[in-house]
Amino acid sequence: MPQIPYNARHLAGDTYVVPALTNAGFIEGLLIDTCEDEAPFAGVPIDLLAITHGHADHFSIGHVIREAGARVWVARDDASLVENPDINIRGMFSWAKPGDTLTTKLFQGVPCGVDEYIEDWDDPRALAVPLPGHTMGHYGFLTRDRVLFSGDAFYPMDLWERHPLPYAIDPGMVVSSLERIRATDCDWIVPAHARPIAREDAEEHIDFHISQIREIEELLLDRLRTEHTTEQAIAMVSAQRGLSENPPAYWLAVATVKGFLGELLSRRQIEFFVREHAGWWRTV
């Protein structure tokens, strides 16, 4: 009998889910993302680690898996974030260095070397599916058993209750990726931070995710009929979505709300100007 992580749950064929704060996938020596604990993988042969994107909670023990002999695959756009997680943190602060108390632990991690780019992926165990928006180089993986590991590209309804403003740098790309998930021929979808969902049950969750993005866009278009500074727009969206008032939540909201502002600006639905050395936004 092939060796599998001790707590792995069988989903279909040779595909297993390793449940944790970040769900991992496993199929015959291919590991998709990692959880935060080394124990499930002790003595399990892993020849390849595919990382969906460059946030540290998805490669928590990637360096350990690589040191044990696995080759690590990441998209070109996210490879630097895996090899040096500090880049992602600095990017959130316009390249200044923040203190640890300002940064979510989800972005703090141990660097992991990258051996190959997912753009060159060719493995019979799984198909790489581009799902950008959460990060530029985000990928999902569809195993040959018709199980799609979607990383953070897809938030089911119950996950929105805990995270009412999911981190996204490009909401327009998120919507396109959700439609790609909808079009993917699979039997199961495994989000990184929620339970596996049967494909026939996923439709309402996909619709809900898209509806939440549209709701945030409409909120901004409505409220920006009165001019807001960038800080005021971030505070307004954060309050409306019921976010916690703490430094890590604030800085995640900064990146996400700016993503929405950039999307609406590119559509020419809002405009940006500078007055009294502050950035202002208003609906056109």
C-alpha cells in the first residue's frame, strides 16, 4: 500500500486532502501546498511540491519538504515571494520595512528555494490551472481524479463569515478566475481554508463570491460620490465589512481596497487626484 500522510482524508481515486489551517493535497508523491506541521509527512515519499501562490501559510514547511528531496514548483510571478517572504511584506508597505506587530503572520515564513516554474508544468498527476487575482502568480491544480485544489482563489460562503474582505490585489482577475473555476470539469473543489465542496454544490458559492465583489464595488461607487481620501475609503470599506480593528487587519485591508480602487479607476468609473498632499477619489 502506498505511503500517505497519516491524517490524510481520501477524496477520490489516488487524491487525498491533508486537512489543516491550510489544506494540502496529495497524490502519489505530489504535494500541493503544505500545512504548518511536519508530522503528517514524516517518512512519506514526496518528489514534487507545487505551491499555489507565494503566501507563507501555503509553504510553511516547504523548506523541510525540499530538503528531504522534493523539487519545488511556483509560478514566476510568485517565486520571489517564496524564496524571500520579506518581499511580500515590504510590498504591502511601499517597500518600507514594518515592525512585526504590523504584519499578519500569514505573510511571515521561512524562505523556500524554487526549482521550477509552474508555467513549464507537465505532470500526469495534475493539471496546473491559472487562477490569478489573490496574487499575480496564483495557480490551482486539477488532479487526474477530477479534484481541483483552488488555493485562495475561491472563498465559499462560510469562509466569508470569518473573512469578510478576502485579500485580493486584483478583484477583476479574481472574478475571471472564479469563472475559470466554474468552467473547470471536476467533481470536487478544495479551497485552502475550507472544507472540500462537491462540484454540484459549488455553483452557489461561486455566485456568492462574485456577488460580494460586486457589492464592494457598488459600495465604493456610491460612497465616493462624496470625495474620500485613500485612508477614508479604506476605513469606510473596513467598517462596512465589519473588520477587526487591529494593525494586521488594517494593512491587509489597505492592499485589498487599493485593488478595488485601481480596478474601478481602470474602468474610468472613478477618478483620482491630489489635494493638500493627500490622494483623493471620487465617482465620475
